[in-house]
Amino acid sequence: MSFETVSVIGLGYIGLPTAAMFASRKKKVIGVDVNQYAVDTINQGKIHIIEPELDMIVHAAVTEGYLKATTSPESADAFLIAVPTPFKKNTNGDIPEPDLSYIKAASQAIAPVLKKGDLVILESTSPVGATEQMAEWLAIARPDLSFPQTASDNADVNVAHCPERVLPGHVVRELVENDRVIGGMSARCSERAIELYKTFVEGECVITNARTAEMAKLTENSSRDVQIAFANELSIICDKLDIDVWELITLANRHPRVNILQPGPGVGGHCIAVDPWFIVSKTPNESQLIHVARKVNDSKPSWVIDKLKLSILDYLQDHPGKTINDVCVACYGISFKPNIDDLRESPAFSITKEIASFHRGPLLVVEPNISKLDNFELVKQEIAFNKADIHLLLVDHDDFKLSKPQSNYIVDCKGIW
């Protein structure tokens, strides 16, 4: 059975590019999002996020009539759910619980328009068992249809999990080139999911079961989190021992079997800062290393704040005529990684907000990828160089690598100044 109409639920950093790729292959695509602004923007042939090349693809798809956005699901042959999967605020202990409410809401939204022969794929990065839970929610909402948890290959509606595996800033290319892990709830589910993704995916589609597919994405990001935690812990150790951590890592990486990552102010984004908790919350006694790595990375922003306070103290000691109200601090970069506008789980943004909560003097924010930010004064890099007394480098945007402030009061979290 071919897929003539594809519906993508959630038109964010993953959903919109995915919808655009299907539309670019002349599939009729219905994008669904609760954000009216996003829907209106897309229907104008524009995009509400920053992602290279995506604007041209969306504009062409909308102009040619292959892509439209709406706030309510419509009938389709395949539904891809790409909604957020955050974790709940801690209420008991230090291990946050996954929040599946967005997946549940998306499931309940598409349930009324499901029909026999449809395919539902969960793309959202999810804790193990989420795909089965989604299928159960669908089954409860539509008792007139059969699902793979009871009917296996003979189900009326097929269900699979296929996690996204793309890098912000390179999403358009990687959606096409990267391999995909396909975790169907039955062999037939996997087979149909591959048929759908081969519409535009040139990478290999590798079949497994739904739980393993879920765990594969969590494992990829948890592995990165552990490696970053080692680098971040190393930076703290080197600071105490008066060693240049950047030089140290460069020297250590000359070993042919050593590849230490670069430290930073913490870990952000919608994946690495969140996904390890999905493993820890499910198996707290078994995931000791993953848990400690999370705690190391989550504590790094506090260490950065302490370094900034020491720098302010040094400045005041060197300038006895100044008061704390006179000290101007500039933060360079607030996105969660270089050269993008994404603030999700950004340690740089959290640090900047924390500084604003305690610092009495002027606070300048330099973020070349964002034009406006509520409650903060965004300035050009040159202005911050001239006005600020303390310079806090949080994100290694390419723009920041071209020049540095002429100052003795620099806290560089990325080793580029």
C-alpha cells in the first residue's frame, strides 16, 4: 500500500524538516501543530525556526501545494509524531521522570481520523516502552480498530518507532543521508515504515524491535553525555591544578586511541541533556555511570557562575573606586551549541538568567543567531567589547573566533579566547 498523504504531528526542529522532505518528493503532507503562529508562518511559505536550506524547501513545497499546516489532524495514510518528550520537574529524589503527555495528546488527537491501513510512527526520542504505550492509547481511543500489540502483522493500524538522528544546522542533509533505525511492533510494521522512509532516505534503514530502537537513541546520547562529563570534570580538575585544559586535551588526543571531547559550560539541547534521564529513571540501580555523568554536567553551570563571581571580585580589587553596581558583564552566546538559535535546555542561557538574578550591574548579551530576546539587552560583539568589564564566553560561535576583547577579565568556557 503506497503512502499518498503523510501527516506530521509537531512542526518544530525535527517535524518541519521531515514534513518538508516528504513534500519535496511530491507527497501530500499535512503538518499539525498547536502553535498557531507556526502554522500561519508555514502556510505563508516561511519558517519559524533557523535551519540552513529549510526555508527554500518549505517555500517550494507550500507554493506547489504539497505542504500545508493546520492545528487539527486530518485523514492521512501515515502519521509521524514528532512532539517534545521532556521530563517532569523533580518532586521526589534527584531522578526526573519522563513526561509523555505530549505523545499522549498527539495520540488522542489523531485517533479520530485513523482508518484501516494507516501507519503511525513515533519519532520523538522516548523512554523504553513509549511506543507500546502510544499504541495502547490509540487502541483505547479506537476500539473498532486492531493494533499490533494484539493483532501483530494482521493489525488494522501499524505502529513503529524511528528516532531522529540529525544534527541541528545540518538537518536537511542528514535526514537524507543518515541511516535510520526502524523499530516496528511487528515485522509488517517495520516493513511499511521502511517503505515510507525510503521516500527520501538514502541511508540504510536497519530493522529492530520498538524497544531496541528507543534504547538505541538513548544510548547514542547517553554515550555522548558520559564523554562530555569526563571533559567537564577534567576542566574543573585542571583549573584547580593550574593546568590549561585545552592544551592538555590536545596533547592527550595525540594518542592514536584517545579522543577526549571539549569541555564547556554544561550540556544542553533537547537530546543529550534529557535522554540519559530516561534510562536512569527506568533502571536507577543499574545506570550508575550514566547517572553520575548527568550530575557532573548539570553541576557545571554552577561552577561557571563561581568563576564569574571570582572574576568580578578580582576586578573590584583592582579597581577600588568601583562598586558592584558599576561592573558591566557581557555574556557571549546563549544557544545550546554553536551557530544555531536553539535555546532548549541551554546551559549558557541558564547561566545568563542566573547572572541576571544576582548581578546588580549592567548585563549585556551577545547572540548573533537571535534578533530579539525578552528581558535581555542584545548587543553587537563590538559594543560588548567596548562596554563590558567582565567577558564570559559561553558558546563558541564562529563569529566569536574572529576576535577577542582586550581585557584581563575573561572567563572562557570554550577555550577560544
